[in-house]
Amino acid sequence: MTALREPAGRTRVSAGRLTALLPGALMAILFLGIALRVLGYELRADEQLYIPPAALLGQYALYEDIFYNHTPYSAWYFRALYLILPGDHLVLAARLGIVLAWAITLWGIWAAVRALSGDRMVALTSVVAVAANIHLLTVPGMTATNNFLQIGPAFGGLALFVLAISGVRRRALAAFGAGVCLSIAVGVKISSFVLVPPLAIAAFLLPWHLPFRERLVTVTLPMAVGGLLAAAPLFAMLMADPDLLIAHVAGYHTGPHLAYWDAMRYSEPGVVMGLSGKLRLAVEIWLADTNLLILSVAAIVLALLTAGRERLSIAALVVTLTVTVIVMAASFLPTPSFPQYFVLPIIGFVLIPAILWRGVPPGAKPTLRLVLAGLVGTMFVLALPRIGEALAKGALGAPMTHQRVEAAGQSIRDALGGEAGRIATLSPVYPLEAGLAVYPEFATGPFGYRVMPMGAPDDTALFAVVGPDGVAALLDAEPPAAVLTGFAPDLEAPFVAWAKANGYRPDPAVNFSDRYGDAVLWVPEAALSR
């Protein structure tokens, strides 16, 4: 009889170990797939703005010398990684920065949700809701921009504040961390500022059972100190030249940027300008796929709050719901509207189930954990086509994006044969990847250049860029070693016209392509005969 029982015992032990290992294996697969997808995701136009400062900040000053229409922390982050990474791998450093941001964000969600809920299954559900989120597995979460970089610190600011008012032992430390995270989020992307007013007000009011003096010492002041310390570099830049920073960040988006897209709305049918289009985007992102599932988790947990309600932190729930609603409302403010503007509310979506969990009756939790396990599996299946594709390409040894860009940049360098001089282009990542010089007026791509004809001189005077009308004069004053076009025909027309008028001819040796077109490298005719 004993001999017959041993295999069953070993089976039970093995099954228990397998159950314990499954969450880790699931997360390892998801994260590996995310990393490979980030590294292999095709270069996007926005990265022509975000990546170049990493190579140029040692030579030029942000805003003063090169155009940048966001707060500076993302540029500094990519710059730091570019300097740390051995070799001059510009795109690789930026994309690894996004992989690192994913790792920190997922770890932060696990730690915060585990602390709030006290349950590993709830923490796993929240982490997978982000890791398998199909809206983050596309442009917002895969490219080297500030769109995903803000998610981690914004979540950290909200989660740490909730922990600070929920009876955590190190309340002051959590409040300090909340302030640090909120300022970092704002320094990465100005839209994260919408989190600051409601949490700043709440810091004076909560926890409401504490005397005001104790609340001031343990929540309000630590949070303020953390916020001021993390925002110090931004404040220093603002105080040094307020007009410069405001013109690039606020003036650009409220003036010429809006005018440009208003003029382009008929030639760009996919651009969303009105409220109806924004509502469609919001519904598609918030009430579909993984986001719908995590909201369903919150609804299921809420429905089970039939006992144990005294353990539920009403203050934490009110703060999280309030901030989430404010962030959702703020998503409708930018015009034109793009999908990345609607991903920030996920920081509230994944936190609400953790806050509600402690109010669920103990007897209902085992069954609810099974429901959560099923939802986690469903989320994983939804992400599998994208994650699986990245894993397959990695296994097959498909070239990563940085390798393709490095090869393209090297083909430009080879075509020039060591010729000194700048490359005139609105796609600066390619020459910069090869260590070639570009014009600072076009160093961050077409985004400042294209709005120059649309903005009033007062709006564009501080942009440090040249518009289409100024291309010929700039290149006449300092002729380029080559002109790189082929990715935005309408915007590049002045470059092509100048190249043709000055005896530059396409070099057939340069023939790389990306999703926007086929590269054309214009070089002096004499260079083709070498």
C-alpha cells in the first residue's frame, strides 16, 4: 500500500511546485517577449525626436540649440543610457531604456499591489494586465518615446500615496516616494501633472483620522520635499529661461502644432480632432481586451464586498477613483488625439482591485482566486500573437531594429568615403547612429520644422529650427556632405530641390528602407565618380 501511495505523494508535491512556478514562468515569458518586441519594433517617426538628443546633448543644449517639445527628463534618461552602454549604439541604448522601464514598472506594480492587497494572485493579475496589455504592446509601449516612460513613475506616485494613507508603517517614506515619483512623471511628460493637484489636496486631508499636525509631518511635508527634490532640475531650467521651456512645451502644443494638424486634417484622414473621434478612441482602449478584463476584476471584487467592509480603506478607494477619473477626463484635452493619450488611466485600473480586495469575505477569496487565474490566462492568450511573434523572431535570429539602423547608417558613412561635413535630413537617427554630424536646426526631425509656416513669429522664434522656407539659405551658407530624403516627400521637397539645383545626385549604393519609404542619399556629383 505504501508503495502505491508514494507516486501519488510525489505527484502532489510536483503539482504544488508546478503551481508555484507557473506565475514566474508566465512572467518570464511575457517579459522576454516584451523585451524582444521592443528591440525588434520598427523605427517610428516620433523616435526621430526622442532619440537624437542622447547623442547630441554633449554638443548642444536642449531647447536653446535643438528643438524638443517635451519636458526634459526623457531626453536625459536616454542620454545617460547612451553614455553608460559600451560603444556608440544610439538606438540600442534608447530601446534598452524602454526595456528597463518595463522591468521597473512591472516590479513596482507587483510590489505595490502585493502590499495593498496582501495577495499574490491579485498582484499577478495586475502585473499581467499591464504586461499583456495589447495597447502597450504597440507604439505607446514599444518605441523609444516618453509615452511608456511616464507610466511607471505615475503609477508609483499614486500607489505610494495610497500606501501612505492606508496605515503603512513607514508612512513618511511612502509619502516622500510618492512626491519623487510624481515629479519624475511630470519631468518625463507634462500631461502627468494632472495627478499632482488631487494628490496634493489629499495630502492635507488624509488620513483623516490623524491629527492635522501628525498628518502634516508624516504625509504632507515628506511628499512635498520628495516632489521638490525630484523637480529641482526642471525648476532650475525653468528659472534660468522660463520663456524658452514654456515656448517648446506649452507654446508648441497650444499654437503651431494645433494649427498644423488643423490644416492637415483632410490630407491625414486618420487624425482625430473632434470629441466623437476621441470618444471612439477612449472606448476602444479602455473598454476592450485586457483593460476590460482588469475593470471586470474590479467589478467582481466590488460585488463580493458583502462582509469585512471595515477593513476596506475608503480613503484609498476614493483617492484612486478620483485620480483615475481626472486622468481619463484629461485624456480628451490634447488635439489632435492619438491612442497614447489614453493609456495613462491604466495606473488606476490596476490599483483598484488591490484596494477592494481586503474587503472581500475570506470565504469568497479562494473561489475569486480561481476566477483571477482564469482572467490571467485569458490576458496571456490575448497577448500571445504579439509576444509569440517576438519570441519566434528572436529564436530565428531576425535582425533587431538597432542592427538595421546601424547598417543603414554605415551605408551612409561608406558612401561618403570619409568626407567631412553635415548630413541634411529630417531623419537624423540614421546619420547619428553612424557618428555623422547633422544640422542642429533639423536635429530632432520634422516636428519643429513642419509647424514653422503655421505659427506666428512670436510662437516659433525660440524653437531653434528652420522651416521649409529657410532650407535653401541654410544649406547655401554651409553646404552638406550629403542630403538624406525618401521618408516624407512633402516635407522633404525643399531638400530635394536644393540638392538638384546644386549638383547633388542620388547614390545607388545607399538603398535601405523603413516603413515610411526608401532612402535616397544625395551626394555631390563629384563624389559619385570617386
